[in-house]
Amino acid sequence: MLRFFTSCLLLLCFFIARAQNDSLDIGARDSTSFGQRYGLRVGVDLSKPIRALFDSDYSGLEFVADYRITKKLYVAAEFGNEKKTSIESLENIDDIDRVVLYNYTTSGSYVKLGVDFNTYENWYGMTNAIIFGARFAGSSFSQTLNNYTIYDSNRYWNPNNFAPGSGSSEEFSDLTATWLEFLLGIKVELFANFYLSGSVRLSYLFTNKEADFFPNLWIPGFNKVNDNSKFGVGYNYTISYFIPLYRKKANKKKKESPSEE
């Protein structure tokens, strides 16, 4: 999956370079000023439906939006829902004879609010972006412990396996988590008002409300929780549509003459 995401980012870079070259004529037509577009961009994360196609234990959907408030600054929001069934097993057991410690299902929704800053200098008429951003995120979810085994280092009574736990599933509800998320991403306009985007994220878990009996091992929007770290990683790639609302005039930079250099 990481290799596929890297390929997507390289493809986006190619589109930006090609679009930049195509925009030279646009910049030449307007030598004094250009009305930069401001408005709302809305879209959907493509990575989650694609992941669901290849993983029957996962389903998810995320909507994204951003609004341009200055030349470089955007306010952004993302909200979605995820459901995932996970299996935790002993690390030193092979896939054929591995011992499953517990099987659980996590389901819930999340919202992320923050800002994006565009570091990319476009030609006039272009609105591509290389962004740094930050989000404050929160999730509300539940976990269902489907089945589990009781870990016991003394193998006298069960030499071939661990003792089974309860035969019925148990749900833990009203679970919550909050975290801060930093991202690096790229956005490219494929054609009029349609954008393809991708980003990688590093998250730091602030609060994590858990059940007394079972920890939160996977959080919607945050992904896997590590035992000895509050950091998490994620990614997305989206398709979105820009709704232009108004324009602002921006003076075109004058090209320096040889005598001025």
C-alpha cells in the first residue's frame, strides 16, 4: 500500500509539472494582473473505498473540504466513518499455526478541523498546491470483543493452545479519543475545477478514553494504536471539486531586466 501511495504522489508531481508548462500562455495573456479564485473545495477520500475492495474486514468513507481565506492559507475539514475487524496474535507464531489472542471490531466516526498552508508558487491561472497542514481531530466509537483466548505462560493444562475465553461477544461503547495531526500533501488540478490530492499524516494522541476491560487498539481516523507510543501514521488521496465564489486581483510580478540583475 505504501508503494502504491508513493506512486500516486509521483504521478501528482508529473501532472503539476505538465500543468505548469501549459500555463505559460495563460500568464503571457495577462501581463498586469490576474483575478485569483476563492471558494469552497469539496471531495471524497478515494483510499478508503479502494481499501475496502481488497480488505473484507474493513469499510470506511471520508469527506473532505477546504476554503481559501488568503493567497496561501486555507481552512480545512475532514469527517468520516470507519469499521474494522482486527486480529491480534503472538508475533513469533507463523501464519499457519498462529495463536489468536483476540478478535475485535471497531466502529465509529471522526472529524478533523485545521488549516493548510500552500508553499507552491503557481503560474497565473493555476491553483495547484504543495501543502503543510495541521488538524485537531476527535473520534467517538465502540469496540466489540468477538472472541479471545486467555494468555497463560503455564502450559500444563493446555499444552497445545491457550484456554478459550468467553463464548459470547462483548461490546464497549462511549469510547472517545482526540489527537493532533500534521500533514504534508499535494493538490493538482486535473481539469477545470477538479482536483486530485494526496497526503501523508503524523498524529499524536492526546486523550484516549478506554473500557476498563479492553484497551483501544484501533481508533477510527487515527488507525492503529501502538503500545509504547502515542504517535500514529496515516495517508489519504482524494478527488474534489472546487466551487468558485469570487475573485481577488493580484498584481503580476514584473520580470527583472538584465540591467536590474
